[in-house]
Amino acid sequence: MEIWQLVLLIILGSIITFLLIRYIVMVFMIKKILLSTMPRYEKPEYPMFITYDDIKDKYPRNEYSFKSGKNLLSAFLYGKDNTKGFIVYVHGMCPGHIGYLSDIIELVNRGYQVFTYDFTGTGSSEGSSMKGVQAQAFDLRACLKFLSKSEEFKDKDIYLYGHSMGGYAVALDVNESSKIKACVSIAGFDEPLSEIINTSLTNDKTRKFMKKNRFKFLSAMVLIFGFNANKKASKELKKTKVPTLVFQGNDDAVVNYQLDSIYSKKDEINNDLVEYILVDTPPHNNHSTILASTECYEYQKMKEKERIELANQYGDKAKGYKESYDTYDVFKGNVANQDLMNKVDSFFMERK
């Protein structure tokens, strides 16, 4: 080998080594950033949600726990004596399942048993962070495994119900158990990375950076979740034999119904067992209000206006918010959308 060839190899090797080290360092930095954007979801500063103490006399529950990865998750069964069906309720981003107690109460009132849990990094479950928007799918898989091995639950037919991250999780895990008889996915996204990039929660500058470094972000997600970090729900729905109902609002700012929602992939899915409902009537056509009654939405908007007015009156945001929330009625502020619930109820009962 000529000296110039050796020098060239050394130079090329140095460049490749430098680029590889730079890539690895950046991937680990992105991993740290991703985890920091999904910190542990603690109890909200103000009383926004119904708590279990508010309903425990009327809605007793049984408590369980199961492992998801290294974390022990807290699980709960509401309506133990009900006989209409067994729902596994998978919540979205909230301080545990309490953010969805209005839905859970409604399902119990309709005669269902509802099994739910606080997903990683929320409520009374372990976890220093929520890890990522796809973490709920891994937790649901652990939940289904727990149910299949439990003498109390192993023979139960399962109806899956999930919203947002939970909507993604139930669609992705719809084929994980032969006991799953029907599935309802509400405001669920199809693919985690695209959802993070395109959601309104990401600003334009960050979005541009993420698109430019998409593969690095994907690599960071693999470091956190393994090679299933970015699985598409649409691929599972395309082959599923489980009747599935997909709800999506056309004014959803969190999960864009034309870009990233499961609904947007309906032509690719092309499965007669998967049905779709596009909600286009305000105020129910947004990400969270899709679950809320009109009266609930109007009460929330009224209290929001009150908080702004009080903050301006006192010249002190904290004081204005505190006074408004001191009179906040969590039962008025958390009421299930009856029209959506009627459709869910009918869908499950037709598949009984």
C-alpha cells in the first residue's frame, strides 16, 4: 500500500469515527430531551378532576398491581358486580386514571365492569417519567398479560377502550389477546414519531429540527423502547379480526385527523371490521371535548373566562386562579359525552 493510500484511509477513518461519535452523542442528547418532555405527571395544582374520595361511597373499587418493565403499576376494578361486560379502560395523558373518572362512572352506570390503571409515571403507579407517548401501549400489553394469568380475570372477554395515547395503545395491541372481542379507539394517533412532530404541542422551530433529524429521533426512541418504539397502529388494524370502532374529531389540534390520526389511515387499513366516526360538530370535535358533554364544555369555558377576569382584576394570576378554583365544581367540569357513550355502548353490545 502506498503512503498516500494509507494517509487517505487514516483520514477517512478519522472522519467516519468523528461522524459516528457525533451521531451517538446527539442520539443520547435527544433521548434525554425526549424523556424531559414527558416528566412524571403529578397531581394538578388546582382541583380539575373528580377524585376517588369524591365518589368512593357510591363507586367502591378493588385494587390490584402488575409490573410493566421495571415499574409497578396500580390498577383498579370499578363495578365489580356488574355483568354487562368487562372493559379495559386505557387513559391518555393525565395524572392517572382520575382524569377519566367521568367516563368510567358512566360506563359503570351502564352496567359494565371497568378495569383500569395509572400508566407509567402517573397517579399512584411507579415511574420517574411517562417516558413517551407510546409507553401506554407497553403498559397495556403488560396489563393484558396480567389479566390472562389471573384466576379472577383469565376467562373474561375483553372490550378495549382508549383515548389519545390510550387510543393508540388499544389499536396497536388489539391483536395481543384472543379474549379481546371489540375495541374502541378515540382520538388515537397512528405512529408515535410523526405524532410528536406534527402535533400542535410542538412549535414550528422544533418541528423543523425534528424533521431534519428524524432518524436520530427514531434512534433515540429505540434506545428508550426498543425496536417496537415506532410501530404503526394501522398495520395491526389492517390484519385484525377484532371489530374496532375509531372516533376522531375534525378539529383535533393534538392529533391531526388528516395527517397522524388512525382515522387518516382508513384507506390503507381497508378492513371491513374497522369502522370510523368523524365527529365534526362543535364542541365535541376536538381532542378532549370529544369525551365531554356540551354542558360540561360550557361550564369549563365559563370558569376559564372567570379565571382570566379575576386574574386581571387582582393583577395576580395565582390569586385569580385560586379564587376561581375554590368554587370549581368537579362534577360539572367532568361529564361524559352521552352521544359518544351511546355509540360505544351499542357497538360493544352488538359484539357481545
